[in-house]
Amino acid sequence: MSIEVNGKTIETTESGYLTDHTAWDEDVAKALAEGEGIELTDKHWDVVKYLRDEYINNNQNQPMERQLLKDLGKVWGSKPSSKDLYKLFPLAPTKQGTKIAGLPEVQRKGGY
């Protein structure tokens, strides 16, 4: 599968995740978010940038929700609740956020 962004074809898996995270840019993120029915706000971008930073600069780490909440609390000045993140990414912040961030699909099962 693939998506078209600014005249470029970007390859994706059957579930819509990028096959190459280096093909990602903000326009790709917007296209992926649109496909998920999400309009990106500053808080969405904070999550996306955090997930990309963790993956790219921290040994391909894909943090679980608890760590995401803790670290975003430092960015936002107060710790968000799970409910806050699910308002941003209704199909799971660490999974749907990861997709929009252009990273490989998270293979773990649930977990907090």
C-alpha cells in the first residue's frame, strides 16, 4: 500500500504505517492524521514529536502509555490523564500516535 503526499509516493504497510520512518515529514503526518480522522493541534504535535524523538534518539524505544503521560507532563507543565490522550488519539495514543509519527507499528499487547 502507499499514500501520495506532495507528488511523492510513500510506501505503507497494510495497516497504514510507513515502511520507512525516514520518509516522514510534517506533510506526511498531516496526510496520515487525515486518514485517521484527526486534525493535528499543538498537543498532537507534542505527542508525535516525543514519539519520534524516543524512537530515533533512544534506541528505537516505543514508550508505553505510563511513560508517555509522565514525559508529556514535563512538556505541558502538568501530567495529562489517559483520558486527555485518548481525546487526542481515540484509537490509543501509543498506537495511533505512532502511526502518525511515521514509526513502525507497536507489536506489544496493551499494557499500561
